[in-house]
Amino acid sequence: MDEDEAQKQRLKAAVHYTVGRLCQDIAADCEKQITKQTIAAIAETAFRQCDIFAKDLEAFELTTLMKMFFFVLMYNYIQQKSEELALNNQELKEKRKKNAAKRKSKDMEAEEENELED
């Protein structure tokens, strides 16, 4: 028997013991008797359900981790593109200011020439 199987058997035994104790408490409260077969069936059902929950949780965690990783990547990509756009916009504004300043100086020179000719 390998270690995983041994651990599984220990878990089954723990579930069976716990279910047995709970059934004894309930039987005492209700003044009824619960058979060993009933306890074994409840324990097996509980163990299988826990196994299903564990597999679902594992799949959920993996899916959640993959989603989180994807969102982090997307956030970083969007952040990078946003910074690039901001830098490009800043460069465009500076070019426009330079062009406007050049046009203004040319217009002023043209006006000065016009005034001198008059």
C-alpha cells in the first residue's frame, strides 16, 4: 500500500469514527439505535462527498489562480500601454507647442516686414 492510499485509509477511519460518535449522540438524544451498517453507509457517503468537495475546491483554486494571473498580466499590459500613450501625447503636445511658436515667430517677422515696407 503506497503512502497516498494509507493516508486515504486513515482519513476514512477518522470520518467513520466521527460519524459514529455523532450517530451515538443523536441516537442517545432520540432514544433510538443506529446500526453499524447505517453508520458505515453514512461515513462512506460523507467521505465521498468530502472527496468531491476537495476536487471541486482544487479545480476552483486552479481556475481562480489562472484568472488572477491573467488579470495581473492584463493590468500590467494596460499600465504599460497607458504609460506609452501618455508619453506619446506629451511628445505631441511639445511638438505642437514648438510648431505654434515657430508659426508665431514667422507671423511676427512677416508683420514686421510688412510694417517696414509701409
